[in-house]
Amino acid sequence: MKIIRLFLILFLFPVLACCQKTPILFQHVRVFDGVQVTPSADVLIENGVIKEIGPTVAPGNAKIVDGTGKTLLPGLIDAHVHVHGAETLEQALTFGVTTEFDMMMPPRLEYQLKSEENDHMASFLSAGNPATVPGGHGTEYGFVIPTLTKPSEAESFVDARLREGSDYIKIMYTAGVSFGRIQRPSISKETMAAVIAAAHARHRMAVVHIGSASGARDAIEAGADGLAHIFHDASSPRDFGQFVAAHHAFVIPTLSVLHAVCGPESAGVRLVSDPNLSPYLSRENISRLQETFPSARSGMISCRGGTQAVAQLEATGVPIVAGTDAPNPGTTYGASLHGELQLYVEAGLTPIQALVAATSAPAAAFHIPDRGRIAPGLRADLLLVNGHPDEDILATRNIVAVYKAGHEVDRRRNSR
Ligand SMILES: [Zn+2]
């Protein structure tokens, strides 16, 4: 017995002591809880979770943070990225993005990064390999991915993705999309519907990459839970918002990457000159933010339809779920989500609606109830900023501190 006790004291206690996080009390802070604003409250976090909100009494060892003039928000969620390595998850976290939804990555990397996750990296969920046809979108990146061509293959295809560790199923549907002379083969609408049905039968979600308004309609008719992009048509069909609302789907607009497709310049350009973002951007990040796709120079593709659609979707009550498609041209991890929110406000959303799109809306759409809001019992993924982002969306960039599961992130690790 004595030996066991000694073992506990010598070995277990130091392990616990090392990993206990100091409780933190935010005092007199403006709170955006994922849905609405409370002008002044106290928020206590303890053991990695949000303990209490309101005038609250702190434990003796709590660190006190004066929240005067500051706003506390849930950690931001970027619902469309492609995770490339641990450093890309660290970069996201530096900018207050505490969770990312990956929309295509190699399953082996997904497995490795999920097992290595720590408090210096954003958390992520992943689609792993997408559903596409031979030669279709997703096959052009230099590594071999599985493909399917007919509805009868859908069930075994989805089973194989779930065995690989996919959290949800991503489908590439590019019917009706061409960039000049480039037109890729696409999965058929029937096969897409079969893949969605197979995912649903296994209690998994299915989200669809589309590029045109007609493709968006097909995907939603086929039963998609959400669209992984908005389209790049010159205008949005007048009934588009009502149509999506009637089918209870959500949309991840990814206006950040859309602007790099339609030009004339990427939306990333204005992030580079923002003094709140630039100290944390590498030279590589900056050149990526300034890049566009070749189509941007042709002037043939318009961002107007996509921007119109965002306003229609909000007006008809469709959940808008913020996503960037980083690290595609014109984007980078973390910083681009702040640009995406600015684009939503420019499309007609209020700053609060934009903040909902990056917090409670993605958590609800992807069924992760432990985050996306500030409420007792939820994971203490938090972003503390100067000013009132619910009135001026640019204030999300004026970051004071980022917390992942109650741990304050060392943002200097990523400053240049
Ligand atoms: Zn993507």
C-alpha cells in the first residue's frame, strides 16, 4: 500500500501538476457568446472548460484578466481548409481559429495529425479522401486517390472512407463548370445521390463541392447537408435562398477563394497590409495571399452571383458557415477567416451575423456541441480582442489572446 502511495506521489502527482491549467477569470468583459452580446460580464474558465458566466467568485489561484474595453468570443471555426501539416494548424490557432474542418487531405496525414494534436494546434475534423470520378476534381494534386463511377459503388466507397477515419463525406460535383477550355469529368447526379444516401445511412454528413448555380441545385436536390462553396455565376437565381432553406441545407461560401478565381485581385491583398495581421504572416503566406487563379486575369468569371447569394441565404434563414479554402491562391490559414468575415459584411450581413457564421453556426451544422459558444461546460476555446467586433468586424483581428481548451496560446511562436 505504502509503495503504491509513494508511486502516486512521485510519479502521478507531478504529471497532474504539470497539466493542470490555472483557472482564469475574465472580469468586466464584453461577451459575444456565439449568438448574442452581453455588454459586461465575468467569465471563469477552469480545467479547460468554461465554468461560469456572470458576476462570479474566482478560486484563490485564478489568474485575473481585466476585460475592460475588450470582447471575449468563442474560438473561431474555419469550415473549409486543407490541412497540410502541424505548422498549418499552429498558424490557424495564432489567428484565433481553434477548429478547422478539412475538406480533403491524405488519410495517413489525417491520422498522424489527429494523434499528435496538442494545445499549440487548432483541432480539426476531416473528410479525408473525397468522392470523385477518374480524372475528376481532386485527382489533379499529384497523388493517387480512390474514385467511383456508379451508384452501386457508393456504399463500399463510403465504408472505405469511414475505415480511413473520415469524419464526414466530401463529394466533388463539377457538372456545368468550365474555366475556358478546361472541363473536368464529374461524378453524376445519381452517383452523388447514392453517396449521400450511403453517408446518411451510416449517420455521417455529406458536403458537396460545386461551382455553378445549377450544380448547387443538383447537390441540394440529391440530399446534401451543405455546399462546400458558393458558385461563381454572374448572378444568383432569384429563388436560390428559398430553395436552399426549403431543403434545410447550409452553405460554406468561401468568398476568399472565390475572389482569387474571379479577380481582378485576391481579397487576400488587403490582409497583407493590415497591421494586426501582418506581424504573424510569413513571406510565403504573403505571396500566397497575393496570388490569383489564371481565370482572374481573363475577366470572364464574376463574383457578383456568389455575393448576391450570400445575402439571399441570410435573408431566408439558411445557415451561413464561414470557410476560406486555405491554402488555395489568395488565402492562408487563420488570417483569411478574418477576411472572409469582412466579405460577409460587405455582402450585407451584420457583424453579429458574420460572427455567428464562424462560431455557433459551424458547430451546429457539423454537430460538435462542445464548442462554438460561450456557455458553462463547453470547451474553453476563446478569443479575446480589443474593441467591439459585433459593431466593427475588423476588430476580430485586434487580438489580445487566444485560448485553446483553457490554455493561452503563445502567439509569438508564430510571429515573424
Ligand atoms: Zn477546398
